[in-house]
Amino acid sequence: MSEKELIEIFAGINDTETMERFFHEIFTEKERRVLTLRWRLLKDLHAGRTQRSIAADYHISLCKITRGSKLLKDEHSIIRGILDGYDARKKKNAGNKPEKKRGK
């Protein structure tokens, strides 16, 4: 299987339940933790946290964070676009939550 073939398989999965099952079938627990950590530090960088604070919180070297930082500085980065859209949807959804009704 080539990388391109795997990318096509990922791109063809269009619902979260199937993607979650696929992740658990194809990746080991350790591989999923590594991917999750990478995503967390990218989100933290995108939110404006410093590399040093992220490194301290996750007990990882600055080298692991620098790559993500460089990607987010590139205005044509796919990851940056995804995170920009993710943040925008999060803010929109937070504003659309119905108010809780108070008891009588």
C-alpha cells in the first residue's frame, strides 16, 4: 500500500464513527496518543501559547513543537486553515447554544 492509497482511504471516510473505528483498527494505542499529542500542541500553538509552556506542560522537547510552529506561520498551510475554520465553528456554535431555562 502506498501513502497515496492510504490518503485516498482517509479522504473517502466521511463520518466520524467510521473514522474512529478505522483509527482504532489501523493505529496502535501509542500511535493514536502520538497523533493526539501532535494535534493538541498544534491547537495550543494556534491559540497563542508559547513553545516553552507547551513543552513544559506535555514534557516534550522544543524540537517536536518547532515543526508545528513553522507550519502555522505559513499562511498557505493546510493545518493553519483547518484550525482557523475549527476555531470559527467553535465560536459560532458557542454563540448559538440555547439558554438554559430556569426552574420556577
